[in-house]
Amino acid sequence: MGSTLPTSDLLPSASSPSLHLTHPTPLERTATWTLNSRNWGGALGLESYIERETYLMNVPLARDGGITHWILTSSSAPPSSRPILASCESLRKPALVRTPEGEIKELITHGIGSVFCDPQYRGRGYASRMLKELGKELKTWQVGEGKECLFSILYSDIGKKYYAGLGWAAFPSTHIAFPPSSSSSPKTGNIATPLTYPDLPSLCALDEKYIRDELANAKGGKVQVALLPNYDTMQWHHHREDFVTKKLFGHSPTVKGAIAGSPGSRVWAIWTRNFYGPLDSQSSHNTFHILRVVIEDKSASAAAANVGKLRSIIERAQDEAREWKLGHVEMWNPTPYAKGLIEKLGIEYKEVDREEESIASLMWYGAGNGGTDEIEWVANEKFGWC
Ligand SMILES: CC(C)(COP(=O)(O)OP(=O)(O)OC[C@H]1O[C@@H](n2cnc3c(N)ncnc32)[C@H](O)[C@@H]1OP(=O)(O)O)[C@@H](O)C(=O)NCCC(=O)NCCS
């Protein structure tokens, strides 16, 4: 599979009309996973990686056609003997757009992931050709029932230039990094309580409402876009986490976040654990990711109490990171309000402006230039990653 054009002399030009964007057969899909497991197999071996990718086709968000696999290949050869010149996948997600006139649109977006070219075919423009076709295709892909697709996204691990050149502009990609806790002794006076699976549906539903309200009440002439941090999205991350931790530790974490305060003035965070390499290596960059932070009362008078609530949540995250052998805790693109709280926590942290990895990138299909000067990506947090 994927090796029918062995000599580079026989390879078609990336601009050849004989190439097209299409979907792999199940066998071809497995062949792409086999090749790209070196890049994304993380802490899993090949067999477990293929098992995970197969499993993740049937979890919320991805199932029922939510995930689509794509390849660039020859249109003249049959599936059994065509080369896989480049491959990737897209995941359908619910999103909102607020127009400069204040109209709120409920729509879908597609997150592109696992962009890959077989090493033997690299540097010939195949991935670029695939992405150019895909960018156009996704504008209308699975659009229906009154829902349009006004943008597609991806998270680049190869810097800001490549995808920007193909139409996915780089958006703010910062995070706050906290170290894991250094000892297992519980901190006294922690006011946060753990969030487990049964807590999440209602909190996610409330969060969706808060994001809708935020866009509805926004002012200013920028287009605003937001992915919805709905329960399906959180489950996609958590099923992935549960699969990997089961393989690595023999069991999975039940604590999926933490919450502090009373209804109306709560602060909560939902999180997940990501493993990219061996558990005992710092260079693995195994990371405890905060998927989403919600602060219900952002008034000035609530700030002091919010500092205490957020501190308790971060301390719980740091304890979990230590327990699950993760190198650090990351909170992506905190709002200015959240950053103001973080400065007052009294917890060591580092601010990181990423240049290479997980660059949030967006292709805009509406009017305008689609750049950061015209578009604001609201709640650009880890939950949107795929
Ligand atoms: C990235 C990748 C898909 C590019 O495939 P390709 O078919 O060789 O790409 P194209 O021929 O269309 O474009 C080549 C350009 O890709 C860019 N590129 C490739 N790898 C890159 C990297 N690691 N960092 C930055 N840019 C890179 C370069 O700009 C290169 O231009 P050059 O020819 O001047 O060096 C391929 O290198 C790959 O599969 N890498 C491993 C997986 C990966 O990192 N995927 C991206 C995840 S976001």
C-alpha cells in the first residue's frame, strides 16, 4: 500500500490533473496510521496506536461521520494499487460566529489533524496540494440543515509559515505553564472539589450558554468566532485520555476537572492528560492540559474570591499532574481577566508564546481578509484542539 510508485522519476507533479483528494479505504487508512505512528503514536506502540485511532472513530464528536479521513492520490489507479501521496483527517465541530453587525450564526467548523506525507514523497508539494484542495472542500463539506461552515482550523506543529502560506492564518497561541506539585502531601484549605463524568454535561451546557451570551453582548467591529466547548467535545478528549492511560497505567483517571464556589460565582476547569512519550522522560513533554476555564462572575468585586477559587483549582491540577507523571500543567490563551487572577495566585508559572507547536490556525471562508486584525477567536483554549 502506498508504494506503487517506487522511483522518484515516476512520481507525478504535485500540480498534475491526475491527482485528486479522496478518502482512503480502511486498508489505506491503516497504512497511513502505520506510517505516521512515529509522529503521533506518542507513548503507545504501533498496535495500540492503531487501536486508539480506530477506537476514536466511534466516540462522541467523531462518530456518525464526524471524522473524515482524506488522502491525495492518483485518480487513475484503483484503491488497491494507488500511492498515498499525502493524508490527513478532519473533525466536524459545532461553532459560533458573530458578524460585525451583531448577528450570531450557529454553524459547523472542521478541525484538520494528522497532516502527513510519506517520507519517500516529501518536498514535492503533495501535502500542499492536498491542503489547498481540502481548504476549498471543507467550506461545503457536511454543510446542511441550514448550517454553513465559515471557517476551518488546525493546530500546526511546524511553525507559523507553512499553513499561513496555504490560507490558515496563525492566531494567538500562548499558554501559562505551571509545574506539577512537588510533594504528595495535600494542601490544607483547598476549597475546590473534583469534577467527575456525571458533573460535566450540565456544566458544559451552561458554558455553551455563557459563550453564546458573550458573543451576543460583544461590541466592536471584529468578526468573532468560537468553537463550542460542548459535552461531546470534552468527551472526545476524555475518551482519548482514558484509552491511553488504560494502556499506560492499567487504569484511567476519574478526576476530569475541579470546581469552587456557589452557583453564579463558581470557577471551574475541565482538563485532560496527554502522553507523547515515555513516562520517565522530561523530553517527552507529557502534559496536563486544562481544556477550558470558566469564571461565572467576572465583576471586580468578585476578583479576590476568584483568586482563591482559581488557586485551589490549579493546586488540584498540579497534584493530578504529579500523580500521573506529567511534566507540567498548561492553560492555553487565558483571557486578560484570568491572567489578572493568575498573577495573584502566588504560584510559580511561566508565560509561553509558542512559535512552533500547536499554533492555532484558521482559514476564513467569509468576507474580509481572514486575519487576526479582522477576526477574534474567542475561547481559543485547548478544548478546540484535535
Ligand atoms: C509537514 C509535511 C506534511 C509536509 O509534506 P510535504 O509533502 O513534504 O510538503 P510540501 O512538499 O507540500 O511542502 C514542503 C514544505 O513544507 C514545509 N515543511 C515541511 N516540514 C516542515 C517542518 N518540520 N517545519 C517547517 N516547515 C516544514 C517546508 O516549508 C517545505 O518547504 P521547503 O521545500 O522549502 O523545505 C511532511 O513533512 C510530514 O509528514 N511531516 C511529518 C508530520 C508532520 O509534522 N506533520 C505536520 C503536523 S502539523
